[in-house]
Amino acid sequence: MQEILDFFSENDHFARHCGIVLLEVKPAWAKAKMEIQPHHMNGAKTVHGGAIFTLADFTFAAAANSQGQLALAINTSISFFKPTHGNTTLYAEAEELAVNRRLGYYQVKITDNKQQLVAQFQGTAYRKEKSLLQEP
């Protein structure tokens, strides 16, 4: 699992740019965090939905690829439940709900540092017949 964690930490430049840190990866599961900074805020002075989506999508990708088989998103959706303000850390926890030869279905819960549910993300990944770590 360390190899998968290292792969995402080193190669997902957008997530790193956004301040997202992958905390843990297990088979069919991943957890990440994002410390909220001023650049994550929108005009309403709450955390931008795109920032929350990016955290969820990155964590979904880590869980979907956690066993080393290359998996790419083909469908995602997110529901926002609670506005989040600055001076907090958001956590995303992704888990696999179902998988077959070609598709994986995942749920990601995004919570704040008080364990309050901020958003929920669902994603479907297409599983290719290729290793994540294989050179192109």
C-alpha cells in the first residue's frame, strides 16, 4: 500500500497544488485531508465547492486504484450538506461499495475537524487491464 500512497503523493500535482495530503491507503479504501487556506474560499466566504470536490475526487481515485489496477473515473456526483468556513481541516474517506471486472463503485464522505458531514460524493471507476504503476 505504501507504493500506491507514494505514487499518488508524488504524481498528482493538482492535488498537491491544492494542499491535499493522502493520509492512508488500504485495499478498496483511502483517506486524505486538506487544511483550508484563503485560496480555498469562495465569494460567500465559505469553502469553494470545487475545492471540496477536488478533495473527494482525489480520495476516490486513491481508493479505486488502491490494489494497483489502473482505474479512471467515468461518473461522479456530489451533494453538499453543510457550509464550511475557514480555519478548519477537511477529511475525505473513500470506500469501495461494489466492484466487478470492469467497474468499481465508491462512496466518499467529507467531514470537518469536528467530524460533521460536509458533503458526500459517489463515483464510478472504469478498471483497465493495466497496472497503475506500469510505465506508459
